[in-house]
Amino acid sequence: MKVLLRFNKEDNKFVDMQNVTQEYIYKYQDVEELEEKDGYYTSLEYDEKTKKAIMKYVEIQKTKEQLLEEEIEKIKRAIADGNPDLSELDTLRANSNRKKTDSIPNLSELDNL
């Protein structure tokens, strides 16, 4: 049985250990940390092309509620600016009232909304 032991470089104190089935080569690399960014989280990945670890921004998926809140804010801003382009409002309302099992409404149904 093989065991990998890790020690702190500065004071050589034991950190941890784990069982291993084979020996590995270990490399250390400094990675540039990315600043926090609204709507994103950072992910550490290995890039096969450059053979280096890199940090990337990954977009956080918005919930249905967040998307609806954004649409409401757009409509409120348009009304406040005195330029309400609400042509998409009827479509948005029709889509929000439909169930997943409903078929796509035909044009005559849209006129009745």
C-alpha cells in the first residue's frame, strides 16, 4: 500500500495523507485570481493547450423569477421615460399564462388576449 504524505513547506509540519494506487508527478503553479463579478462565479480549470491552470468566469444561470423581474424593470423604465414600447407585453403575458402542456397559440388566439 502506498500513501501520499503532505507537509507544510515553511515548517515541515504534517498536513494530511491519502491512499494512492500509483505515484504522481506534482507541479506547482501561480494562478492569477479573478476579482468577484456580479452574476458570475470563478472556476479553476486546466487548459490542455497551454498546459496550465487558469481561472475563468462562469455565468450564474438566472431563475425564472429573476428574468421576470428584469422584464418588469424594463417596462417600468420605458413607462417612466414616456416611451412605453409594450409590444412584447402581450406576448409575455400570453406565454406566462400558458402551461407547458399547452400547444403554441395560433395568431387568432393572440388577438383575443
